[in-house]
Amino acid sequence: MTLYHCMSARSFRPLWMLEELGLPYELKMLPFPPRVKAPSYLEINPLGAIPAFFDGAARMTESAAICHFLAARHSPRQLNVEVDEVEFGVYLNFLHFGEATLTFPQTLVLGSPPWLTVRATDWISRVRPHVRNTRRTMVVL
Ligand SMILES: N[C@@H](CCC(=O)N[C@@H](CS)C(=O)NCC(=O)O)C(=O)O
């Protein structure tokens, strides 16, 4: 297995998963962002984004999907939640929630997007409802 990784990037998710499962793997470290600082990486992943992961015929570029793949293939009925288990829906929902829904408000709160040119007060009022709704969703789920 091979994982392409940058410091503090989403590739940390599958890296953590590989360590958690105690699996042997080759780690290829890249400078961030690789599309600029290691352009040959575009031959590995034309999207330029990190991670990229290879396990035999499997070629993957989505961090949450790689974690799902590792759990299902290398840890059945341990870290994986199987289709016939009651928690299967909750498991898949939170796995995808992290990347599909949570990432945007989290980025707004934790990051300072350079494209953001509106005044700080406007920014806070725009972000606040989004964060509040995300919190409520997590409580309801
Ligand atoms: N959905 C992808 C997103 C990958 C992604 O956006 N990676 C960021 C690092 S966290 C990246 O490589 N950004 C640099 C770029 O796209 O040039 C995943 O979760 O694996």
C-alpha cells in the first residue's frame, strides 16, 4: 500500500487509519501544495489534491473513502460497521457528513479564506447561521 501525504492535510485521515490498523505501507511525503511544489504529482493524481492511495488494483483519492476501504478490507467487524449492523446508516452518514457537510462551516470558522473581502462584521453574520444549523444537525443526528 502506498499513501501520498502532506503535513496537516486530509491525507492525515487515511494515515491515522493505517496506523490504527497496524498495516504495512509506504508513505510518500510531498510539500504543500503539491500541484505547485511537486508538479510531477499531477501524473499520480491529475486533480493535484492530496491524498492519493494505492492498494493493488485500487487507486483512490478521497480521504473518507480510503478510510472506509481500509476498514472494510482490513478490519471487517472490528473498525468497520457492516451492512447487516443496526449502526450501518449512522456510520455511513457521519463518515460522509465530515467531508460533505461539515467541511464548509468548519473552514469558515477555523480558516481565514483569502478570497474573503467582505468586512468582518458582515462575515460573522453570514457564517453564524451556517454554524448554528450545523451544530443543530449534529445534535439531532
Ligand atoms: N475530498 C478530498 C479533498 C482533498 C483536498 O482538497 N485536499 C487538499 C488538502 S486538505 C489539497 O490537496 N489541496 C491542495 C490543492 O488542491 O492544490 C478528500 O477528502 O480527500
